[in-house]
Amino acid sequence: MAASLAQVRARISAACRAAGRPADEVTLIAITKTFPASDIRVLSSLGVRDVGENRDQEAAPKAAASADLRDRLTWHFVGQLQTNKVTSVVRYADVIHSVDRPRLVAALGAAARKAGRTVTCLVQVSLDDDAGRGGATAADVPFIADAVAREEGLELGGVMAVAPQGADPLAAFRRLAGVAARVRAAHPGATIISAGMSGDLEAAISAGATHVRVGTALLGGRPGFVR
């Protein structure tokens, strides 16, 4: 795991150099879905400070098992989120990457206020109009961003997207950067662009990503869903 982490960090540094950006502009989020909480402990001991999960039924128990690391880790929820999972997710997630509809914004705000927490939210942008992968259309993003910014208990952090399957990731992430710029024009504090995974993090960094979500390149092939 240490060797894989060093390789991923080297890739991020090289991509930043190629883009003329400081390496510290990019945050590595270790995506630990299907891997045990013990791997989170190892990653933390190696200096990883951000971890991500995409299923509440897996993430909630892992967050509880890692509660003693709470001050050392930022927890990211990166999967599609149904409103019936909001109460649970808000208890442990510091950043939610998949906010894509007004009803979800309202549910998250209510849950955050009840939990006495402030949760950072990213508007997920659909770059391929595939409803099955989640995300708001580019035209709807400003409306949802405004809703997040107004909602007590939530903080608008920026945007997130997944590159369309089979498409040029650099072109897709450049489109995302354009959407992000429009959001920042209205909300200057919304500086996060969450984009890029194990196979396309270089393209994402070239296009301006501030956060990359890496699982396979760190932890290997996924062993299956952990129940």
C-alpha cells in the first residue's frame, strides 16, 4: 500500500508539473469502498487525510470503526445518495460530492441542522446526460448551487463529475471546469473541482481538478461489496 501510494502521489506531482500547478493544489481522496476499515488505518498511518466511500451501508460502520481517527480524517461521500440515507450519511460525512437535485438539498439541510453539523456539498454535474450515473445538467447546476448556498447547515464547496464512459476525459473535464467557473462567479468560495480517478487523474488535473478520487491505483482490484 505504501508503494502504491507513493506511485499515485508521483503521478499527481508529475501531472501538476505538466499543468504548471503546485502539487499542493490537488487533494488525494482515497476511495476505500469494498475494502476493510483496517485499510483506512493503514492509509492514515501513511499520511492520507481524505477517504471516500460510495455506499452508506458500508461507509457508516467503517466510519464508526474508525471513530478514533476522526480528527485526522476528512470523510467524503461520493456515491449517488437517496434521501432515506441522508440522516445516516450526515453523521459522518464531511463532504458530500453527489448533490444533484433540490429535494436532496432540502433533506441534507434538515439532517445537518438536526445533527448540529455543517456539511460541505458539491453539485454533481452530468457530463453525458446519463440519469443512471447521477448528476445535474449543466443548465440546472446554478439553480442547485444557489439552493445549497441558501440552506442552513450546508456549505457550497464546488462541483464534481465523472468522465463519460468511452469519451475523451480531458474534453469532459474541460467542460466541467467551465461549469465550475460559472458557479464560482456567483459563489467565490466554491473552489472545489472533484474530478479524476485512477485512470484519468492526469486529464483531470490538467483541466483544473482540485480533488482526485483514487481507489484501484491505491488498493488494487475490488474484492466485492463489504456487508
